[in-house]
Amino acid sequence: MKKKMVMYFDRMKNVHLNKDVGLVAHFISKQYNLDLEYVTADDCTFDEFRGHKITKIKRMPNYRYNIYFYLYLLKNAKSIDYLMTIHCRPYNLFIGMLYKKLNPKGKFYIKMDLGFNSELKIEQSDDLIEKSIKLLKKKYRKLKFSFIKYVDLLSSEIIDVYENIRKYGLYGRKVADKLTLMCNGMDNERVDVKLKKYCEKENIILTVGRLGTYEKNTGFFLDVIKRLDLKGWKVVLVGPMYDQFEYKIKLFFLENPNLREKVIFTGNISDRSDVLEYYNKSKVFCLTSRFECAAQVYAESAYFSNYIITTNVGGAKEITQDEKYGTILPQGDIIKFKEVLQSIIDGEINLEEKYNMITDRRDEITWESLIKNNEKIDNVFGEKQ
């Protein structure tokens, strides 16, 4: 009989299932042959995801403490071998305590999803980091001793977050035994496009995301583009456009009519294969975000061997291997972005060489590989327990 795993995320929408929220649980259940069930209280319209049942419980105005999930645990905890949730917040730690009280043999896993410009303030100076850590220690003092002991596994997506938690003992000195580093990966299970060789790729600089939002900083990207001599290159921006940003796009083309055929906005693309095909035929991926928490687009662009140019946000160091496979630039530095992108357009960076280097590590960044090769995940979900 298969062991049972439950992934609980109260705010789960359809889109979350094909991101790390849904995929980590799916690939863990696949690796260890578990019976997986998703439990949510939000407006997810699916009844199943890749063969896994989705159970919907009643929603409360304050999702942080949803009494209906506690009732679900009271009824089902003893039959749940593994319980997973996302975010190391007080309400999730309380869920872990309740679960372990009801089922002491069960295993509780939290995917932290903690990134830059969040609680740890990684991008600030060391003095400010220490100050913020002290405040957080005070905030979590009771929690870390009373609740963290019920957690069997914590995973961080970002190496700076991982190292700072260990260094400052944010969740207690013993947390290192439960903490693992696992970057967000590529969902290679659904790649149904033929991977292109470098000679088949086009001279395209690509970005993918919610265009025009504050965090994506797409307006800055446009300011960089209009300063470039694109020559035979094109820039493709894939993703939904917000109303206010559509006005900026119109203004951009009014001021730069020569770029109408070179800068392409696709709008929202619902077919994943079509999005992947853009990665597939592009040579460069550019991200100008103000902040990210281990952006999914990193793994997707790297899987298709794109050279990555990005700001220093969550996951940038990991995916570029400290700029071995890409370039990390200061936030909002138009001059630097222009210089690097123009050097690519002018052929000063050997993109074919970079393509071959990135291709050699393609399998390393898939969810299957990341989970299969993580010792602490194996210790919790494997046969060693």
C-alpha cells in the first residue's frame, strides 16, 4: 500500500499547481511512489492535477488560521504519512504541531519560499542584516522553541537565505539538521518541443512575466531597449500586460517607431508549449525585476540554454553559477544593462560557447534531478527513516 502525502496551501489557484507550490509535491510523490493529495480552500477549479486528487475545504476570511483545515487534520492526520506546506509562518508551524500531536510518526515538510527583499533583507549591508535578524529572532523566539521541533524538513531555494539562516540561527541552533538547499527546477515532464541546436536558434532577447507590474520593472527594460542598436536582433516580451502599461507601450512606439518590427509584445500565452517554444528559439533571456523569490523563469530559460542577464534577485547567483552562465547587473543601472546587451548584439560574447556550457548542465536543473539528488529529502521521504 502506498504511503500518503498531503500538500496544503490555502490560497492555491490553478496557476500555482504548475509552479513550485504544486510541482515539488508532485515530483516528490513520483520519486518515492507516494499517494499525493492537494488540499486547498481557494478558487482552484481543478479536481485533480497530474493524477493527484485536489480536495477543497471551506474558506475563511483569515486564511492564516483556517479552522476547516484543522478539522480536516483531526479526521485524517493518522492516515497522512507526509504533510507539506509552503512558508515558515506561525500559522504553518501551528499546523505542524497539531499534525505531529495527532500523528507522531508522520513527517512534516515546509518549503520556505523566502527570498531577497523579504524577511532576511539579504541585499542590505551586514550591519542591517544582523539588525533585522535580531528583530526576527525576537519575533520568533517562542515559536522556534515551541514549534520548530515539529518540523522534519525545511528547504530553502536561495543559497544566501540558506547560509544566513544557518549563520544567525534564526529558527534555533538545531535547525541546520533539518534545513536543505533546493533551488526551484524545470518541469521537464511537460516539455513537448524539440530542443533546438544553437545554429537553429534566432537572434532574440526574451523576457517572460507579468509585464508592467512593479516587481518586474518592465518599464526599465523598455528604457534600455530604446538605447540599443538592435541590428539584426529582436526583443520579445511574453506575458499579460496590465492596463497602465499598455499606455507606456503605445508611448514607447510613438517615440521609437523604428522599433515596431523589432520589439514584439505577444500578450498572454495560455499554451505552455508556445511559451516554451519562445525559450527554445531565443539566445538570451533578460530579467530586470526589482525582486523575485527564486523565479521559475530562470530554470526554464536555462533548460533551453539561454544566456541569462538579470538583476541580483532571488535565484540569480544559483542559476548563473556566480555569472559563469550569465551576467548579474545592479538594479536600475541603465548604462550597465545597455553595455552588456549591446556587447551581445555586437558579438563580443561567445554565445555558442555559453550555449554548450549551459546545455551540459541541463539535466541538473530539472525537478526530478534536484529531488533525486537531495540527501535530506531522501532521509525524510526515502526508505531510510
